[in-house]
Amino acid sequence: MNPEPSQSALIGRQRLVALQNFFKEEAASWLFVLKTLIAALIALWLAYRLELESPKTAVVTVFIVMQARTGMVLAKGFYRALGTIIGSGVALLLVAAFAQERVMFLIGLAIWVGMLTAGATIYRNFQSYAFVLAGYTACLVGLPAAMDPNAAFDIAVTRLTEVLLGILVASTISGLVFPLSIRELLLSAALKRFATFANSSGRALSFGVPTEEWGSLHLKAINEIVTLDSYRSVGIFDNPKTRLQNQTILRMSADLIAAASTLHVLNRHILRLNDPSMNAVREALDPLLATGVRLLQTHVPTSAFEAQQLMSYIGEWQAEIQKHKSRILAENTFSPEQQLAFDTALMLLEQFIDEFRHYGRSHSALQDARIIEDDDQAPPLIQHGRHATDFSQPLIAGLRTVLMLGAMSVFWINSAWPTGVLALTIAVVVSALFSTAPNPAKMVFQLWQGIALSFVAAFAFQFMVLPNLHGFTQLTFGLIPFLAFAAYLMTRPKWGAIGVGFGMFFSTLAIPDNVTQFNYAGLLNSGIALLVSATIAALAFLTVMPMGNQLSRYRMMRALNRQLIVACLNPLTGLRPQFERDSRELLRQIAGMRGFNTAKDRATLTDALTIQELGSAVLELRTLLGQPHSLDAARLSSVQTAISALARFYRHRNQRNLRALRQAFNNVIPQVFDQVFDNKGKEPTSNDRKIQIYLHLIQLQVQAIPDIDRPAAPEPEVSKEVAGYAA
């Protein structure tokens, strides 16, 4: 049979699918362009009709808040309005306090903007954006108001009115003209994460995923979880189902993180079972794993129904394991090391399946628009938008913005630059706005390109097109090509920042105020001010503690080390979800640093994964120690001392503390095993055996920590916190 026709048909179908996807993407892009144009032109018309001083501000606001999905527009508009109101109020207070003191006014403004920029790095999503807005709006309102204190209130009210008008129009058009809910993206992203997790689970249960590849999968999963949370925080603005299911979505994320944490430990253990000495254990486990591997790798869900069907199969697999595990144990004769390895694998497998089923239950509830209630066994949820970071990160971001404002203020005052206020304001805006970006210098360069394009386009429009236009209708037709070009660029991920820069600054430079003036020198001066301010902001990001510098990496790794100390010492209530969330967020920030791709960085990633595995095992161990067990007081104290030694090592990582840590676990393991198996001839209880297993898992990780070559630091004193816990 000639294979050519089928091959040609396959190629034809692939081309058809690609063509369909292209037109679907282009249709979405042009719909966004249409909505942006309608909103911008209506906002401009209303601003002219209301005789606002600067109608262009309403158009700029439309380009800032306009997004593809209605929920994103509503969320960004809400937080922009909140930030603008707060920033305007602070600007008026500063003007009132320092109306005659220019230097004191600028110092107060710098402190406020620095504080808010620092706060923006602690939050994510549009909460972070509100901090940024509250900071730089004080510049937008305060600087012009400081130049004319008698008109300060009018300036603030006018600015607030123009911004709120742009927000109102953009939100209305987004909600009325072919509205697109964020819920569709939320459900799609949740299903994709579920399918990816199921596939990764199948790979881990077969022969284990190598550590370096597992690190890449782990980072991808973290980013997808962050994306899910951003969709949740936005979706509550535009969809009643998402608002009602807010707790359900949070529960789904918590269940996913718990299952992923156990899978991480299980994957590392299965990799150890690939050692030839563990062949007997692998042969015994294969019958239990085979069904799950087949289900997870061949039933990758592409719909909510298929996801629910997979979970029913997982339930049958779990029952099969319970039915056959006793028989498999009776048929095999293991050495003590093999028995411990088998029991460890079985315990982790059963725990993973339980947590995976909880995750499947909450995912199914989301897809079916149901609400699930938490039971007493569920871990508490963490609902605020703050994320973990080292205090140096907000400090650096705030300090960079303060230095930027200070340097530009000195230049403006000493040069008497007519557009110095504009240059100072835009420099602060850019510095604050991109302070939370993983590669801010690159983003600022794209913005600079958008400014340069807008400068050229504004010059052509102002002096070649605008003089020939009469009335608002002709002005509209003259603006459409430029505004449509900006909106289309915004739909392209590669050129998005260029599109935003072009749309904002073309509107700023080209759209006439109510009193039209053709000012060649003024336009040239304003364009130069914008380009200079963006250039200085980019240089600041490259020179003032740039993202990814060695100090930042060191501080972030110290923050990650502290997470393990917290897992060892803090009260257990709500600690596991907090540890999982914060350690993953820190890992995401570390891996997102510029230039994170060297061999040393890969070692850092391995170290971070080790910290997560140790933290999960320690939290499980501490939970078991709080439940009924057979350990006497002396052996229990020995276990707690070993945990304290782990905290001490991650507080001061040196060779001496590493030797002490290894010795502590080498001492406690035989003590606990002797206590459990000599407990008056009784078989170890379930909790006793789990304590053995987690001690064994921690010991394996401790033994794998590489020696520290540098000379050991002087032995530090045991902190009161560690000493108190050990006591």
C-alpha cells in the first residue's frame, strides 16, 4: 500500500489546523484592537465635551488598563483608581506641608515613592500595581501642583477625573463589546495543569525523572500555579461563579501543592531504587505501580469529563493496591535495608494517591462550578496576596527609585530644564513600574523603542496631518491608524511593551488639548525628555544593584535557607502550606533572575530542591511526633536534637555544622530503630514506622549534601530559639 496519500492527508490536516489557529489568534487580536479604538475615541470625545484640561490623559489611561479579558480590565482599572486616589491625596498633603520648601517637598516625595515601590515587590498581580500607582501618581499630581500651589486641588481633581473617565470607558466597552470572561482561561489553565501533573506523575512512578529535568518541570509547575492564582484574583471581578468559587480555587491550589510535594519526595526515592541493590524492591513494587503508570500516561485528560474519569480509575487503582500489598509483602524476603526502602515507597505512594485524589476532587468542583467545604483534615488556606522574598529586594527597588528621583531632581533644579518635570515624572514612573519585572532593563529598552516610534509618529501627525483636520470626526480618522498600530503591537507578546509605550506616549505627544497649539520646540523638548528619562531608568536598572547580581542571589538563597529553619522550629499550625508556598515562590524568583543558566545555577537549583524535600520530610516528622508513638523521652529528645542540628546547619552553613548534623542523624537512627523493634516484642505501630521512614529520608538527604570546602567558621552559639525547641 502506498503511504504517500495518508502522509499528504496528515500534512494537509496539520496545515488546516495551523491555519485555523492563525485566524483564531488574529481574530482575537483584531477584536482587542477594535475595543481599544472604540474605548480610546469615546474617552477622548467625552473628555473634550467635559472640557477637561488634558483629554489625552483619558486616552493614555485606556491604553494602560485595556486588556484582552474583561476581568483583567476591571481588576486593573479598580487598582489603578485606588492607587490614583491615594497618590493624589498624598500629593496634596505634601504640597500643603512643603508649599514653600522645594527640597523638603522632593525629599518627602522620594520617601513616599520609595516606600510604595518597595511595597510593590512584596505583592503580586494587580495589588502590586496599586502600590506602584499610589507611588508615582504622587509625582504626576504633586510636581505640577508644587509649581502652582494655589491650583493644587484643581490639578488633583482634574487628574483624577481624567483617569477615572478612561477607566470607566475602558471597563464599559470591555464589558459590552464582545466581552471575554477570564473564567475560560482559568478553567483551561486548571485543566492543563491537571493533565501535566498527571503525566509527570506517571513518569515519576515508572523509573523516576532525573533531578535536573525534574527541576525544570518543577519550575514550570510553579509558574503555572502562579498563573492560576492570578486568574483567580482577576476572575472575581467579572464572573459570579468565580467569586463564589474563590475558596474552592484556593483549596485546589493547596491540594495541588500538597500532592506535588509528596510526588517530589517519591520521585527522589524511586530514583534511589534504580540502584542494583534494590532490584528486589523494584520487582515487588512494579505490580503495584504498573496500573498507575499506565493510567497516568495513557489517560491524559483533555476535558473536565476525562479528568473526572481518570480520578475514578485512580480510586480503583488505590483499592487494588490495598488488596494486593499484603500478598506482595508475604511473597518477598527483603533485607532490612530493602524492607525499609519498600515501606518508604509504599507509604509515599499511598500518601500521594490520597493527596492526588483530593486535588482531583477540588479540580472537578471547579470545572463543574460547585463549591466544596473544607473538612477538619484539610490544611488551612493562605489567602493574602503577599509572597515571600528577602527584605533586600524591596529595599533595593525602593532605594533605586529614590536615587533616580534625587538625581533627576538635582539635574532639573540646576539646569532649569523647561520639561524637567516631565522627564523627572517619567523616570520615576518607569523605575517604579518595572521594579517587579524579572528583567527590567530589557522591558525599559522595549519601552524606549515605543517612545522613539511615538516621537516620530507624533511629529508627523502634529505638523503634517493635524493642520488639515477640522472637527472631532476628522480628528478621529486621523488618529485611528496610529492608535490601531499601537493596540495591535500590544497583542504580540514579543512587542507588547513597545505597543504600550507607543500608545501611551503618542497620545501624550500628539493628541491636542482643548486649546490646540502647534509648538515645534515644545514637542521636540518633550520627546527628548521622554527618551532621556527612559534611558536613565534603563541605566539605573543596569548599574544600581541590577537584578540577578551575586548579592541578590546570595540573599535569596539565605531566605530559602530560612524557610527550612522555619519548618524545623515554628509552630506547626498552618506551617506546611506556608512552607510549600513560600519556598516555591523563592525558588521561582531565584530561577527567574537574569542569567540563571550556568552550572553553578543548576547546583543552586538542586540545593533548592533539597531544601524543599527536607522541609516536607521535617514537617511530616514533627507532625508524627505530636501523635501517639512508642518513643521514650530520651529517644524523643534525640530526634528533636537532630532536627535542631538541621536548623543550625541551615542557619550557619559550614563544614563543622555539617559534620555535627550528619553525626546527629547517625546517632538517632539506630536509637529509634532499636526502640521500635524492641518494644516488648510488639510490631511497630503505623506511626512508629512512619517516624523511621522520615528519619531515614532526612538522613539520606543529609548524607548527600556536598562537603563545604571553605574553612569552617567559628562555632556559633545556639540561638535561644533552637535551644528552646531542643529543650
